Amino acid sequence: MHRTRLAGLATIICAAVNTGALAQLRIVCWNTHEDGYSSSLNAGTELVLEAIGDASVNGIAKPPDVLILQEMSYGHGAANAFVSALNALYGGGTYARANQQQYEYNMPVNVVYNTTTVALEDTYYFKYSTSPRYTGRYRFGVAGYGDDADLYVYNTHYKAGTTTSDQNRRADEAWNIRINADDLPASAYIIYAGDYNARSSYEDGYNNWPNLVENPYATIKAASMPPGTSGNGVGVDPINRAGVWHDSTIFRDIHSQAPGSIYTSGGMDDRYDIQQVCTELSDGEGLSYIGPGVGDCTAGTHSYHALGNNGSHNLNQSISTGTGADPNVLAALETASDHLPVILDLQVPADMEVDVGTIPSQVIVGATVPVDVTVTNVADVDVVVGGDELDYALGTTGDVTGSASDTDQPLGGANTHQVNLAAGSPGGKTGEISVTSASQAVANGSSATPVDFDVLGHAEASFQSGANQDVLDIDFGTIRQGRPADAEDFDVHNLESTPNYTAALDIDSVGGTGDTTVLTTDLAPTSGIAAGGSAAFSASLDTTNHGTFFAAYTADVSDEDLPGAMAGVDLTLDLTATVSLLGDVDLDGDTSPNDIDAHDINTLRSRFGTSDMYADLDDSGTVDQADLDKLIRDIIGTEYGDINLDGQVDESDYVVYALNYGQAGGWAAGDLNGDGMVTGADYTIYGANYGFGTGE
């Protein structure tokens, strides 16, 4: 569609030249007095065109968007000159003219338009047998808007003169224009512009509408139509100034002819040049005339005016006798044409932009999940009155709840509303967030955002895969001091509460109490344990020191970090272990080397040749003499020969040796060399160590 193309082109051009906002429209009607085959402009025309763009009304000053021209030369020469002059002001390629033009005698009509703001979609010329000239009908698309915002412009140079015949022909022309407009859509936006050549809104002409005051002004405004027509396209005078305009001081401020005496004598005394708008353009909604009392338009001044005329000039004299513009502009108006340009501004429809905040793909059951929906009227205007307000309604369906309705003015910021995702039960959820505008001819007036999200059940932490277990006891049993203990592995599971719709599990923190330097674990904060999955951990025992130990670890768990996440039941890991004293071979609970006695020695001797970890003191893999040596010398702290283990090798040991001499089988007191017999060889050991611990 032309709207997209225009919007892109406008961005490029406006970056280079100041053509004003793309939206609010300036419509200009001008009888240019470019007769014959002229391809140049009358003196002062360029300055007048610049003044049209500089004219500020209601804070709007912008170049013309549609320039409706009468009394143009044949062969497009003058129209091309207008295009060139405007492009010199506002940048090459900004303006273009209608390609089609009627060539019949009597001063053709044409249009020149701003290609960055409007696109000429259709050109149609027509006349009837009694019409002196062709009427042009142009359909313009407005940049950024759809076909329902199209603007139809009728460009007519009505029959001049004051005779009854002249009046009849003017009325007939207007009648044919209304018949033509009746075929347009009932909601069409229409401007009836041109040189009306009528001295009064009350003059009467004859045609097929009996009992009506029939002239262009009144016929365009007529609410009734001949049989067989629907009455579409009823016109309105934007400034509502009906009356006898000719030579009237009362209407001096709206006269448009003649600004000077170069082309036409008589001075400023007639309202020949008129723009009437249809009722659709005078209700303050959508595309609409900007002026006070127009619907809800807040403009304080009528944008409709004849350039340079503020009513201060002398009646029947040149425009330069007044103060309606800078003197150089007034002088240019006198030489550019025998008519003043008549200007009006149109507000553009609202342009809706909807921004839906981030919708999470997953939430936790029971969550409250608000989603922001921001609605903005982005009509590209300079001032608020340049655009229609945006009236809209927000609604939701499916698993989304919430509604709202509001209004946003252009340049008014934005309105933010909240809708909520329904998260009452686990499962896949869908819905829609829709915003629709009832504003007339609104751009982008319908927005629908599909919503798709999953609601997950809560995670469930457990030490078991098939059942909920919140406490795990691990007992390492009794381990000999210094001997490495095997790590005890365990898993933390996330039980699946709802198949395919269960939140992942987070271990948020782990704290321990008790003997946490002896009994340790790598249980640590972990994110994203999938539903039905697990994370592996282990517990370890440090056997450096002997004793009975206990440690308790608490893991704080929760759902993964999604809306609605909650803390779960803590997991508790209890670890216990006993580390026996090195040398406590019989495991009777010795807590110091002084507690180790002959029974430990006897037990160790009884386990010679085995791999018993409590007797294999040097961790060689076999209990042997070396372990016995270690027990007696390194742990008990004595020597062979201290048979009664009193810390001294003396005569009392000999007594024990003698009592057991000749004994065999197992370990007997006095069998110092461990050969299974108490013999003289044992005495030799005793003798070699005699005096140990005595100070001798």
C-alpha cells in the first residue's frame, strides 16, 4: 500500500530538510492566474509559497501538503514551475504534480502535493454540458494511514459573471459535483475547493432542485439531494460565514480577491476562493478541520484564512494597505496573482501503538503475574490539536484476565494498563491481549498479541527418587584413626509433582553445625535440578583425630527463579562417625595410649597374617611383626622385654617370663620374639632391653 512507501520516503526526506511534521495537513486553494502556455511563475510566487509554509496558526507552521490550483497554463508548464519552486524550498523530490490534466480551453486546474505526506492515488476530471470548465477530483492517501483516511479534493473554477445565466451555470456545476460526490463512500473525507466566482451565498440559479437557493456555496451545503441519491457529501463552511460577501466591510477579513491591481481592478472586495469541507471533516474526529467549536478540537483559532488578510486592509484597495503579513509578502501577493491563497489545516487521525511487556514462558502455580500493556497515540504532529485523540479498549481472552478503556491525546505520553496471567493450576496456557480503537480512521487501530505460557507445579526436594524424604542419616561407623574413609554418595532428587509441568529445583544455601571440620559434604547451592532429575553429592570423614563425631547440614531449597517461586521444605543431612584410637586393636574404646594394654597386643598378635584394618597399623595390607613393633614402640611407648607393660624392663618382667617359660600357642606373656613359644630367645630380648625406663 502507498502508506508504507510514503512513511519510508518521508523519513529519508525529513532527515535532510525541514518540511514539518508528516501528519497534520495543510491544504491550500489558489487561483494562480497562470493562463495560456506559461512555464514560469508570476513575480513574487516563490515568496508567497514560502510564506504559506511559514504561516503559524494554532502553533502549526508547515509547508503545503496539497496545493489546489486554478487558472493553470496548458501542458503542465506552470504546474512544473510550482513543483520546482517548492522543491527548491523543501528539497528535491519533495513535491510532484498530478500527471493527468484536461486540455480543454478555459484555464485548466491541477494539484501539486507533498509526496512525503500524501500520495495521489487517483485523478479524475469531469464536466457536463453546461459546465464551462472541467472539475478535477483527486484522491489522496495520507502517509501512515489506511484507505479510510483518504482525502477527496474537488478542484473547480466555477463560471464567472453576474448574469442569471452565469448563476445558473455555477449552480449546475455545483449540482453535478454533489451528484459525483454522492457516489463516494458515505464516510469519505471531502474538500470542495476552488474559485467559486460568487458574490454571495444567497444568489439563486435554476436547475433540477426547485425551491432551493441554488449557488455553489449553498448547493455544496444542501442536506437534501434529488431523488435517487443518498445525500452523501454534505458540505460545511469551516468558518460559517454565509452572506453577501461582495463589497462588504463585515466580510473584509475573508475576502480573497483582488490583492492588487495588476491583473484585476477593484481591490479586495470578494470572497471568491473558498474551501468547504464535508461534515466528516468538521466533527473533530479522525481527519478533521482544525478550528474552534469543531467537535472536541481545542484549537483557539480558525486555521482557515486567506494568506495576508487579517481584515486590516482598506476595502476595495490592495492587500498591502493592511498588516496581515510582512510588507514584502504583501507586495508579493499583489504580483503573484489576482487571488489570495486560502489555507486550512486538518488534524490527522490517531495512530495507535501498543507495547505488551515481557510475557514469561513459565510461571509457578499460584503466581500473580502482571503484564504491562502500554498504549500510545503516536500521531506524528507538532501540537496536540494536530491529531485526533485515541479512544481505545483493551480486552483479554483465555488464560489472561483484565480489561480497560481510555483515551490518549497525541503528544500525551502513554497509558499503561496491567493484565494478569492466570496461574491457578499447572499446565499449558493460552490467551490473547487485544487493543482496539474506535477512533475515526485510526492507523493501526487493532492490535492482537497471542499469549502462550506454562504454569508449573512446585518443585519437591527429596533424598529418595520415589518418595519424599527430607532427612538423610549417614553413619560412617567406626574407622581406625588415620585410615582413609570411603566417601558416602547421596543424591538430591526433584520429585515430579505434575508430569511435564513441574518447576526445577534450586538449592539456595547450605549451612552446617557440629563437627563440620571432620564430617564434611560437597552439598552446595545448585540451580536448576530438573523435574524427575537429581544432583549427586557426597559426604566425607576426616580420620586425623579419634573420637565420636556428629554434624548436621541444612539445605534451603526452593522453586527455580520464576514468578510464583516458593521455598520448599528444608533438607537435613545428619552425619555420624567414630574414629578409633590408633592401637585400640580390640576396639574397647581406648582414648589415649595409656589405655592400650596387653589385650590390644594380644589381639594384634592373634590377627597376624590378616588384613584387619584395626591391627594393620602401618597400612601395609597385612598384620605382621611390623605392626606389633609399631604398637609397642610407637604407640605404647615401650620396648620388648617390658612384659608386664609397667613402663620398665626389670626383674618383675623376668618373673612373668619365668612363669610362662615353655608355654606355647597364641601369644603368651614372655614370647617377645613372636615365635609362638616362650624360650631362651625371648630371654635374650629381655636381657637386651633390661633397664629401659629405670633410668639405668
